[in-house]
Amino acid sequence: MSIILRTSAEPRVSVLVLTQKDAGLLAGCLASLGRHLPASIPTEVLVLCNGATPEVEAFAQRQVTGARVFVSPVNLGFGGGNGRLVREARGELLLLLNDDAEVEAGWLEPLVETLDQHPTAAAVGSRILFPDGRVQEAGSVLFDDGSTAPVGRGLPAGSGEYAYRRRADFTSANSLLLRKEAFEQVGGFDDAYYPAYYEDLDLALALRAAGWSWLYDGRSRIRHQESSSTTTHYKHWLFARNIERVRSKWAETLQGQLPRPAGGGPDGPEPASLRPAIELARGNPPRVLIVDDMLPIPGLGAGAVLMHELAVQAGLDRYALTVFPTAHPGADPASVAGLGVEVATGELAEHLAEHRYDVVLVCRPGNYDPVAPLLAEHQPGVPVVYVAEALFSARLDREADLLPPDSRKAGKLRAQAEQTRALEARIVRSVDLVAAVSDVEAAQLRAVPGAAEVHLVPPRQPELRPTAPALEARGGMAFVASWTARGHTPNSDAFWWLVREVLPHVLPPVPWTRLRVTGASPPPDIAAVAGPHVQLTGFLPDLAALYASTRVVVAPDRFGAGLKIKTLEALQYGVPVIATSIGAQGIEVPDGITPIVVADDPTEFAAALIRLLTDNDEWHARRADVEALHAWWQERPGTTWTDVVDLALSRKAAR
């Protein structure tokens, strides 16, 4: 079996593999690297034959291309062997990988991303699976007697539990990405643990003492043959000896850990009993539950953008965030794992009975009545914040305005609007705090008799940066949309108005232009419109590339409510916008600049589009206005989502 590995003359990541007894395991490990080392990350692979058998040494030297192979005639142990390879490694990041492990697709990228996003983290470990896919370890916890327990052990294959990125006491070094700088700062592995076991925990404690943190990221996954390198009797002896070394060396640190829970089975303590230790490793942050239709993924809609921004502002340490997606119970937890967000599964009543929360955020009026009695029963006294993404009653009224006043559908919409208005009023009277994103709607909510405090949260995303102004890389129009299974929606109405009423005026003078429309699973009638002038991109997890390559963003909404996040997002990315009055509503702009061209008449909308698509001077003038808007924003940052949550926490503390 011949294996070819991608290698770089200037690697960023050095993959370190120790091997000794089994050429077959080594072949499986290196073959998985051959399949899954990403071209986007410069890497090198270093293999140490660590007192290896002749068969293993011959395989490594003769059957592997692209790896740097080293030989030690004696077994240097886990710490000594890795220390030998570290001295040869050229990368700033070190990936320690067991030879009895096989990596899965996309395993390295999230580890590198995690260390890039968290400069005070020295290490991040993978989700370790048994060969059959069951969870072997999703990070580990440390107890005050020096013993440890793997989190999530035995969870079934495909389980999304404990997928979220978080701080951990440590993670096993089967697949561990380390900063070389931090590793060398603390002197690497302690040789006193020779030949193996507890070196990773000792390193974690040394890094903690030096001010570094240690993270776990469940998006990175490997499969591991547990304890294939030692006999059971010898392993137990090494564990007993080395745990005494941990107790002696780190006695003072261990005093800050929790006692090991009583009971359990062969897989360790009962899973529920580990949660206090998991939270201690995270710093015991306040626990915050978000109840929403969907996960906080920006491309799924405006409300998802708002809760995504809360997660970004909070980071990993400020709160422990959990989302319960009421309309998408099978949503993939890995899609928000990088935010450090846990996804609750099962029945909400059971979840609330088993977990304690410090604050609950309820998004969208339809979620309130099902949730409120469960909170009263299982979380008495917990502060509740209503996230008023929009006044849904106003949206229904505006949709009715587009219809003949005496039509049956208009009457039905008016009745629904009245019911929703009564529900929204009851909600804001019942909760502890309200967070609105539109100043107009915030004023309307404050006017409700008996309403709770209403706080205006400008939904700007501070992590977004303006794209480059170079016009040569830009072309066409973009409509950022999301689609639902229900029929007439603001996005579908906007799409048809744009295609039927506006584009026929645009295409004759600008026949080369193209409209790109985002969103997963568009309705069949909209999907059928795709062609040379209308491209349906599907769901785009990262819209930065779209905004960097489009000349103008359109917001052709004819009904809706609240501030249009997609309009604001385009402006934050530095792209001029043409919008209807509804598409531009809620976005305050100072006098003297026009970052948004507003037009409700289709011919006027088309004329503005033609100017921005063909006139470079016009485009640069609008871009200059967008930049002036950014400067104005800097002068008035406003309330943040974390401000609202912190206020709710203070209310709880005062009770």
C-alpha cells in the first residue's frame, strides 16, 4: 500500500504521528490524512518510528511519500517522542495525532479556525469517536482527586449532543492542535509520565497556570481505536502511577475542581452528573436559553441574524447559550457549534425540567404561549426577554393593504392582524424585558398599557467589514432572501414584483446584467424562473463573497415589519442599496447622504438600478455615502444584545 501526502515547504500546521507496533494502523491513519489534509492549509506530516518494529519502520520509510520520517531505536514514550518531532516541526501549529486514529473530512479546518479566533487558547481538541461512530470523548473533565471522565462517552453514532465549541479542562491528545509557542513556553510534556498517559492533562494544567485556555470543537471528528498501544494490565498500572504524579504536582489546582460524582458504570459517571464539571471548565457562565423557530444562522432570516449576533457578542465565556428551535427540531447542531451554541433536542418540557436557566429569550409571538406555562412550571422566577424582531400584526396589515379592500383574503388578513396585535400586547405586558430593533416599533410597544421596559437594539453586526470598493470585481444585482414552506411571504411577493415589474425595464438597456437570489429551497414556481438573467444560488452560509462581487443590492419588499436586516447587512458590507419604502424602513440615515435609494414605483426603481449598474461615478457616490453612514454609526453605538441579557440577569439577582 503506497500513500501520498500533500506537503508544503512552508507549513502552517505540522502533523506529528508516533508509531511503534502496527503497520496496518499506521497505514489507516496516514491514508486518512492523504484523503483529508486540506489544500487550503499548508501542512507537513512528521512520523517518528518510536522504538518501532522492523515492519513498521520499513512501511513508513518505503510506502509513504510526502512525510518526513524519523527513527528512534528506543521508545521515547509519548511525551519524549512528540518532543523529538516538535524540535523538527516547521509549523507554528502542532497537530498531535495517534497512529491508531483516522481523521474524517473537514477535521483540520475547524481546529485551525478555533485557534485563529481565540488568541488566548493554546490548544483545541477534536470529537473522538469509536470506529463504529459512537462517541468516545467530547472533551474531558477533571475532578479534585485527579481523576478524569470523558464527556459524552457512549452517545450513539450521529448524535449532535456536545457538538458545540467550548472551554474544557482538557481533551485527549489523540487529535490535538497546539500553538508551538505555548507548548514550548511551558516546557512541553513532562518526562515523568513516561511512557504514556496523563501527559495531556498535565500539559493542560501547565498551560492553565501560564494563562492559556484549552478548547474543544466537536466539528472536528476522528475515529480512534482505544488503547491499542498497551495491554490492559499495563495501562491500569500506568494510570495508577501517573494519577499520583498529577495529585502531587497539582495539589493546589485540584482544590478548585469538583468531587467525582458517585455511581456510574464502565463508561464513567452518569452523563447528567458531569454537567456541573463541564460548566466549571467553562467558568460557570450564566445559562441563557433562546426559544426561536430556527437556529441562529444569518441566512435563515432576520430573527436568526439577531440571535447570531448575540452569540458573536457573547463569545464562548460570557454566557452558556442554548437554542431550542421550535420549527426545526432536526436542525444540525454542527451548524452553530462554532459559535459555542448548544442545540436542545427532544421535548421542551423535558428539557426545561432537566436544566436550569438564568435568562430565557423568546423570539416571535407564536412561540410565547406554548413556552410561558412551561417556564412557569419548570423555571419559576426566570427572567423572560421577548425579542421583537418585528411587529407581525403590522406585517399582516401591510399585506392586506396590497389587496382589494373588500376581498375575502384581505378580510382574513385583517382579522389575523387583530388577533396578533392582541397577542403581542399580552406578551409585552407579561415578560420582564422587550428588545426591539426598530425605533418606530419600539415606540409602539412602549405605548402598550402595562408594557415591560422596551429597549432598542440597533441590529448592526460589528464583525462585518465593508468589502473592497473595486468595481472590476463587481457585477449585477443581489437579492438576499430566505424561503418558507408557507405560501405568500414578503420575500416571494418582493421577488415577483422585481421580476415582473422591474426587470422588464432593466434588461433592454442592460442585457448583460444578472440577478442573484439567495435562499435554500425556493418554492417551485420561483425556482422555475431561473435562467440567464436570474440565478438562484441556494443557501449561502457566508454572504461576504456575494456582497464583494455584486454591484448593487435590492430590497424590493412591499409588505413586512421591523427593520430589514438584509438591507442593513448590505450597507455594513459597503454595497449601495435600492429599496422600496418597506425595504428601507427602520434604518435611520443622517441628512445629506443617500446610501439607500428609495423607490416604490417600478419604473423609478428600474431607473435607479440602471444608473448604479452602468454609471461608475454614480456607484462611487453612493459608496461614499455608505462609508459616511458607517462613520455616523461609530458615533452612536447604542444598546447591544449582551446589554439586554445582562440587565435581565441583574433583575434575577435582585429578586
